Amino acid sequence: MFPNSSNLGRPPFPPKYQHRNNFLNKVPLNIQPIVSHQQIINARINFQNAILSRASLSGNLVTTLAGMPQPLVYGNGSPVNTPSPSPTFRGKKRLSEQSVPFGVKRQRYRSPHRETHAVNQAVPSPEQSARLFSGCNARYVPDLGIHVPRLQDILFPPVTETTLPVAKDKLSLQVLKLFEACQQQTCDLNRKELCRSELQREIQRIFPCSRLFLVGSSLNGFGTRTSDGDLCLVVTEEPVNQKTEARHILSLVHKLFSTKLSRYIERPQLIRAKVPIVKFRDKVSCVEFDLNVNNIVGIRNTFLLRTYAYVEKRVRPLVLVVKKWASFHDINDASRGTLSSYSLVLMVLHYLQTLPEPILPSLQKNYPESFDPTMQLNLVHQAPCTIPPYLSKNESSLGELLIGFFKYYATEFDWNHQIISVREAKAIPRPDDAEWRNKYICVEEPFDRTNTARAVHEKQKFDIIKEEFLKSWQILKDKKDLSFVLPLKATIQRR
């Protein structure tokens, strides 16, 4: 989906500036914003004053005020249809399910009144940004109108045109109904894409050669109506030091969000993790986002997972119900020492690859040219369009596959000696090195081959995860009813 210009054949960055030196040398010297945010606000105030003045002369001031629309807009002044305001929250519980607008997320902050203090220092201009870095000599003037192509221009199968499996038993029907109710809709994706495109425009005023990519569950086919948005800011296709360079870039982005964009970006927080991020909430779309810098493997695995999502029609419903199940049982939060959604997706794919009659192959083995880890980013989005559907002889129902998934990880997989590998389409032995030694759960990242489940570092959490797999398998094999391990009505209400 995200080549770096409207021309799909264009390289991701201007070839003239793809030097092998430090990326900081690419920051321009003389870029001025086309129109400042304050100018936009002033123009809007002047326009409204003119209307009020005319209305007062005609004696129809009250009617004019009542009928005047007050849309929340992005920084470029474009009006946006804003969802209904978020409801009041008390802790983690909603005051009333009936009062919650459709598709609105829960707050993840401990207090609804928590605010991030505005940064006193103003966001640097391009000239100031250049002076922050030594050796800046690039003078590339970008075309700020160049954006990543629109979602509808990408040749992905629309949700409404994809086929779903037929459900003949109760458990399969429950899985399918849950999927149909909770899967991300086109309107949800469009709201995230609108925010992405507007933020790209603003960030390019500081880093003109950059591009902003939507990644993760929003785009890989496994998103729900309440999925967060994940964004990757790419400033160069060369590696970036996450502890120094990425943090510095994100500090500038954080200042931008806290000052000039504070009208529609709220609660920006700079999280200094192994891969640092800026967390924020977009007031227009009511979506929470995580933004990282140059975590390019996230772009590559987004399109690998999207290919798996659509290559076999049973994959997406099964993944969604597993994610909902894990969330309900409190084992789907890497920040609290349990499994990330990404690890859960890889676990489902691995299980489907390792059945006696596999439902999925290893796409990286079968189509190495489409998932080459060195492929330019402006070509990565094309991979899902080149892979034909996988025709499996396995005719297991969704219900049978779900029971088998829990059984596999409860009784068959060797947690102590094996690695979950989607790349190899099998469980592989653990090597004796720091990445895998003494880890409770080992899930291989398909491209950089790191451990995506390294957050599970406490034996107590590991034991809880294993116990949930075992209990759910024992219940489902006897009851054949999803409601015994996941409250369906409440899950659908939360989306």
C-alpha cells in the first residue's frame, strides 16, 4: 500500500539524496511552511467574524450562530466528519454500553483528565533542525503534495469481496459471527489513513524526505474495529540507531504534536523503549496511535501477514477470535509481560502450517522473490497481489481448528526446546545464544529473526499463559461452545 509517491515505480527517496552518509545530513536548510497553522486559524476566525457581522446587520444573529457548523479540522484546514465525543470513563469500565458511540475505543490512560504539558521550546524550523545536526548540506526542496497513494488505489481485496468459510456446526458459526461483527471495516481504515496523510504533510515540514507508513493490524488484515493505529516514520532506508537518532527525531515529533498540532493531537507521550515510540490520540478520528522511526521490519511483516490473511479464507476469522480470547483472559499485553498481538498472529499461522495436512505454506520459502528482506520499500506493497490462493486439502471447520490450536500449544508444542517459526513453517530447535537462551516463549520474527515474545520474561506469566491454553482446550473439546471461554455478547459490544 505504501510506496513513497503516487508513481508506483518511483524510488522511495529522491535518488540524488540517497547518500551512504548519516541520514542526519539529509535535513534541508531552507524549507518554509507553505501556510502556518496560525494563519489558517486566523483566516477561519476572520471568515466567521464576517458572517456574524453580516448576520447582525440583517437581524438574524441567533439563527446564524445556531446553524454555523464547527467542524474539527486537521492542520491544513480540511473539514472532517468527526465521530461523536467519547463517553465518560471510570477506570476500565464504561458507565453505559448504550451510551458508547459505535466504534469508539476505550481510554487506555489511567485518568481521563491526564494531559501532557506543552513543551516550552517551540518546534524547530527546518533551518533550526539543520543546525542541530552537524554537516547538514542538503538543499532538496520537497513537493509537499506528494503523498503515499490512497488506499483505494491499492490492489487489495476489499473486505466486502472476500469469501468466508461456511459454518455448519455451532462453534464454527460462533467464530464466524464474532469475526463478522468485530472485523475492521473500510470506514475504520479510512479514518486512520486520513490521519496518516495529514500527519505526513506536517512532519515533512521538519523532515522533507520522510514518509509515514501505516503498519500493523490496521493494514495486515487482522485488525478489529477498536485496533490502535501503528505508524512508521521512515527517514532513510539505512539503519537508524534507536537509542540516539530515533529518540532525537521522536523528540522533535513530540514537540510538533504538543504545540502546533495540539488542536487535534492530544496526550502525546514519548516512550523510551527498545524501539522508542510517540503515543498519541487523534481527536478527529478518535483513534490512538503509536509512531516509531525506521522500524522498517514492521512494514515488511505487515505485507507478509496481509498475504497470509487473504491466501486462505479460514485464517482471518481464526486469528481474530484468538486475539479476542487472549485479550479477555489478560494474556495479550506485552507491556505487562504477556503476548503481543503480533506474536499471537504468528502462533496461529505457525499452527496452521504444522497440521498433518497444512492449511498454510511458508510464503517466504515458496515465493522468496516477493518477500526479499532487501526489497525497496516502494515495492513491498505489491507482494500480496502476486500470490495466488493456497488450495489446502484440509477441510477442517473453524471450530475444529480452534480446538486444535489450543490443544497444540497446551499439549504438543515443546516450549523448552523449540522456536515457533512461520518462516520455516515448522518448530525449529532453539540455538544456544542470547536471543533465545532462558526465554520462556520463543516466536521468531520472519524477517529479522528476533524473538517477538521476549516480553514474557516472568515464569509466573508464562505459567498463566500455558494454563489458559490448557483450560480452554479442555472446555471447548467437551462443550463445543465458544461462550464458555469468551463472553460473546460483551465482546461484540466492545468490538
